[in-house]
Amino acid sequence: MAAGTFRDLTVYKKAFALAMEIYEISKEFPKEERYSLTDQIRRSSRSVCVNVGEGYRKRQYPAHFVSKASDADMENTETRIWLDFAYASKYITDDIKQDMESKAVEVGKLLNHMIENPEKYARKK
């Protein structure tokens, strides 16, 4: 892995883009969802990025790095569940749901790679 920052990671870029898409579509959710679905889906999608960034800064400690990548994966799964609720509530179309689900699955695969291969992300000595 080349030296850089967490912002250079493909997983960060993809997770950030998905979080911003979710922010935009969630603007259209009903006002009564503001403190439940809207806040939760925004929080969990953003938390993926936060955990990736935190983990990357601690990558010299493989167990901590894996723990943060696992936390990011957990938040990504939570985001997928909130997408299920948004779709079931008819707040998003099938096309939007499938597009976002596909992007979240890709983020999950990238996170899984980090979890299974922490040595590839270690700082070069």
C-alpha cells in the first residue's frame, strides 16, 4: 500500500460518496422521519468513513486497525438495513435502492479486504 492518507483509500472514497448520496436522497424523507430514519441512515453512512479514517491512523497496531475496519463494516451493514426501511416505506425507488445497495456491498468487500489483510495497510518502516 502506497503511503498517503485515509482519503486516498478507495474504500474511503466510495463510502464518502455513498454517504453524500444518502444525505441528498434523505432530504426528501418525510419530516416525521427526521429523528429516526433520516438521522440514523446519515449517521451510520458517515460513521463508515469515520471508522476507516480512525483505523488508518492506527494501522501500526494491526488489532486496532482490524477492530476499526470491523466497526466500519458494522456501520455499513446498519446503513443497508436503513435502506431496507426507506425502501419498504416507499421513500426511495427500487432503482435507488438497488444502486445504493450495490455500492454498499462494494464498500463491504473493500472493508473485508482490510480486515483479512491488515499487513497490506501497515506503515512502511
